[in-house]
Amino acid sequence: MRSLGELHPLSVFCYFAGVMSVSMLSLHPALIILSLLGCLTLLLHNQVKARTLAASLGLFTVLTLLNPLFYHDGITVLFVINDRPFTLEALLYGAAAAGMILSMVGWFRLLSRALTSDRLLYLLGRLSPRLALMVSMALRFVPAFARQGQRIHQAQQGLGLYRGDNAPDALRSRIREFSILTTWALENGIVTADSMAARGYGTGRRTSYAIFRFTRVDALFMLFSLALTAVTLTAILSSALKFDYYPALTLPADTLLARAGLCAYSVLCLLPALMEGGERIRWRCLQSRI
């Protein structure tokens, strides 16, 4: 068994599409908690910084408190500020929406790590080669622009043209840095276009080379992910996991389909962690036999 980043790009894409589609389609508290636990487990495995987790917690608190400040629906009034009720239902809805947003940010961060530019180019190249090339170049140029902007900023500081203690001078320096960066970006685009033309891009039939092999493990992982996603989406679309916040909290009925949907999504969110755990157990068993 291989890790998530070593699987075939199609299998990885199907997994993230399934887990993220469920996160976007439902505000059920259990589904949101499972989604947060799943992405947090993978982020901790990838050694995410504590500062990032603290910032996410702060963002969750702010988003949770914003909803009851502007929306006052609900029958359970906690307190009143300037004749505006602060309701429990609005607070819980804000927490659910904040959890969904944070889970999506976490899953997109994991997706960017698992699907690198070459993997994304492989997926989109069969559908639209031009689109794949544009996406791949955009993914490459964004960090390149950030690095070049940092170099320009350091060069401006070294020349003594940047003064942080003076706001007008700092603004003028930032505008000058942006102008230099824009000029560099335009020149880099022209150089890239000339380089592609010199290599004969677009003059003949396009060929492709892929180093990714779709193995049996990739097929099983993709089919298992799609099956779990189908069970969860069936429970959501059939209103078995419908959770109403307004005007009062309405819990869904405890049906077999609801339980199946929750169980399926819990396995789906923790599937990469279970795969990694199984790999470690297998490796330790092999070491014990030596």
C-alpha cells in the first residue's frame, strides 16, 4: 500500500472530489466535525505549523461570532444587545458555516500538496492540452512572482530606497516595487513565449509522456472512495442527513440510511490515515520477521 501522494493522480482527484463535495453540500454538524478531523489528521501528518493552526482557530472564532451579530433568527435568545437578540441557533449556524469553510481550506491545502503541477498537467492534458498548459504555467509563476518580489524588496532595502518609518516613502517604495515586478513579469512572459515558439510549440501534433501507472491499488482506492461518496451523497440528497437550524434546531430522524451515510463519510475522511496506519503496521510486521 502506498501513501496518498504516491497514488495515481486520477485516484487522488476522485478522493478529494468526493470528500469536498460532501463538505460543501451539507451543514450537518457530524459531517462537518468528521471533515475537520479528517483534514486535521492529514495536516498534522504533514507537519503543519502551530501558527497556522492558531490562525485557523482565530478565524473559526471570528466567523462563528459574526453570524449572530448580523442574523437574529431563532427562538432561543441567549442575551440582547441594543434590542438585537443573540440567539443560539444563529451561533450554531455560524459555527457550522465556519467549520465548513475551514475544512474546505484544509482540504484544498492538502489537494495542492497531493496534486502537484505535473500531476495536474497529466489530468488536464487529455481533456484540454492548452488549458493544462495554462494552469501549469500559472501554478509555476505564482511562487516565482512571490520570490521575485522578495528579491526586489531586499534589493530596494539594500540600496537605501525603502524607509519603513515613513508612511509616504514606504507607499512610494511599494509602488516602485510593484512597477518593477510588473515589468519583470511582462518580460518573463515574452521570453517564455519566444522559448516555446523556438521549441516548435503548436507546429505539429502534440505527444505526451506520463510516468504514472494505474495499478490495482489505485483502482481499489478510487472505487472505494467513490462508493463511500455515493452512500454519503445518497443520504444527503434523500434528506436523511438534513439538519435545520432555523427557527429551531431540528435533528434528522435516526434512520438506517443516516447511520450509513455518517459511517461512510467517517471512513472516507479517515481513509488516507487508515491507509498510512496499515502501511506502518505492515512495515513493522516485516521488520519483526527479520
